[in-house]
Amino acid sequence: MLLLINKMSVITIVTIFYFIILLFSVIIHELAHGYIAYSLGDPTAKYSGRLTLNPLKHLDAFGSIILPGLLLLASGGQGPVLGWAKPVPINTYNFKDQKWGDVKVAIAGPGSNILLAIIFGLLLRFVPVNIFALAPGMSLIFYYIVQINVMLAIFNLLPIPPLDGSWVLFKFLPATPNFEKVKMFLQQYGLIILIFLLFFGGLSGFDNAINYIIYLITGVG
């Protein structure tokens, strides 16, 4: 019984750390959007008080709490767990770069996740093992940071609204009636499509790509 309790305690602690890493990863993702928009001349996020690491300013009831919780339950506590923060407000009319400003802002989010994954992945790869031995569990935390941020980057690059990849897709779609219908359909049903993909294994095909990217960064297979 004591062994079972200890095992449950470890699982609980790991789950808490996973949520904390996920939360701050999506917050940094949104901050990247806001800061790039600000650098392009749009102060909307700044005036809205969103250029901060304060989680309370970024929490989205569904994307930050309900969805990750449901994914955790659906996977029996094994993950992976994804989510998102409340999008930072942006006014594209303020951009100095009217042609590519929206794409730059969209890419900044996944770009920040890739940067985080690379930083912690290289630490995991090159910091001597005896250093990690001084802080048990630190290597696992670093690995989770890499895993979560690679997943967030890949997930957000999907060309489905409200994800960042949709901004890139819409930028390059020809302005024809048929493609406008595609755009309207995705804007209307994008969130439903995403939820369906998440809960019914529609994104399982990305597992190999995600694991390969993690391996390239960390050397851990």
C-alpha cells in the first residue's frame, strides 16, 4: 500500500510539473506574438496588459484548463497534453509592415517554442550527467520542456484556425471564390475540427516527426 501511495505521489508531482511547463510555454508563445506585434508598431497587447508572465492575464478557461485536463483523463494520465492561452489582442492595421506583418506575428509563437526546445534540449544534451545528479528530476523537467514546446510548435503550425498556421495558409491562398469558401469554412469550424483531431487520434501521425525532432535536439531517443 505504501508503495502504491508513493507511486501515486510521484505521478501527481510529475503531472503538476507538466501542467506548469505547459502553462508557461503557452504564455511565452503568446508573449512572442505580442512583442513582435509591438516591434511592428502595434501597442494593443501592451495597452491590454498582456506583455507579462502573470498567468492570470493569459489563462483561457477551455484551452488552459478544461482541454488539458480532458486530454490527461483521456490518456490515463500518460499524455501528451496540449492547450493554449488566451490570444493576445493584435491590430494588424497598426503594423509598419502591412504585407508580411501578420505572418511574422503568427510565426513568432511557434518560433518561441522551438527556441525554448533548442535551449533546454542542448542543455540536456551537453550538460554533464553528474551535474544533473545533483538535482534529481531536473533532466526529466528539461526533457518535458523540450517535448511540450516541440509539440506546441508543430501543433500551432497546423493550417486550421485559430492556430498560427492558418494565418500563413490564408496569406498564400489565392483570392478566388472557391478558396474564400474554404477560408470561411475553416474559420467557422476550425475549433471543432481541432477538438475532433485531438480526441480521435487525428494527430497521431505527427508522433514520429515530433519524436525525431526531440531526438535531434536532445540526443535522447
